Amino acid sequence: MYRRRDTRREQLVADITNNLRRYAVDAQHVGHAFAGLHGLGATDLQALIAVMDAELHGDPITPGRLGEQLNLSSGSVTALIDRLERGGHIRRDRNATDRRKVLLHYADQGAAVAMEFFQPLGRRTDAVMADFTDDELETVHRFMTAMSATVREHRDAVRAESPRRTNG
């Protein structure tokens, strides 16, 4: 339902909210297209993103942490990791300092497949960001960081109210 906004700020907030919603839906469609091309389910894709994010932050994820992030049981996480490893998307490595600890990494084949698919999108987003000054990008970064944290907080609150999933 459309209603007239009284102030410029109200209109901007409504426009930004709509843009964020549309971005989330469009990004989800892109992710699903990638998953569909490679025989991956939604949980598989979430796992790959979690593995990639952890590696980008220099802190590879463990199976236990992956299960917590995805709200999966231990057995479901093992089946998920086995499936992704068989598909060449991830690999398991023992921690060099604690051999009991397993770390998950993006496999070379999985990284190559993702790069091929997402590289055109990367070029498009680079072109968009080139039109913004460093100061503007700092503001956008601060905004996106805060919005992402808010969404994660809400996700975690909703998850706490839901029973733990038992399968992927």
C-alpha cells in the first residue's frame, strides 16, 4: 500500500527500506540460480557462504560453528559437509596446532566455479562503487554494517524461539 510521506526523511527511509528489501530478494535469486546450476540446496548455499565469510575474516569455520550458524544438528552438519566435500566445494583440514580440530575451507574447484559465476556481478558492483567518493563509500559501509548486524540480531532472536532443525 502506498501512502504519501510527510517529510523528506520519511520518504528516504521508505525508499531505502524498499531498496534493501528488493536487494535481498534479488540477491537471493542470484544465489538460488548459482545453487540450481550446481545441484546445491538452500542450506548448501548458506554453508558455502559461511565457509567463505569465515575464510575472508581469517578465521576458518569448524563444523560445530557451522552447525550453530545454520541451526543444524551434528548429524545434519556432517551429512552437509560430506555432500559439499564430495561435490568439490569445500575441504576439511586438521588444525595445525590442535589436530583434533577440523577446519572447513573453500576447495579450489568450488572457488573456481563460484568465481566464474559471480565475476560478472563483481564487475557490475565495482562499476557502481566507482561512481561514489571514498567518503560516500565510508557512509554506505557504516550503514550496511549496522543494518547487517540488526538483521543478524533479529535472525538470532527468531531462531532462539524456533526449535533446532534436524536436517539440511
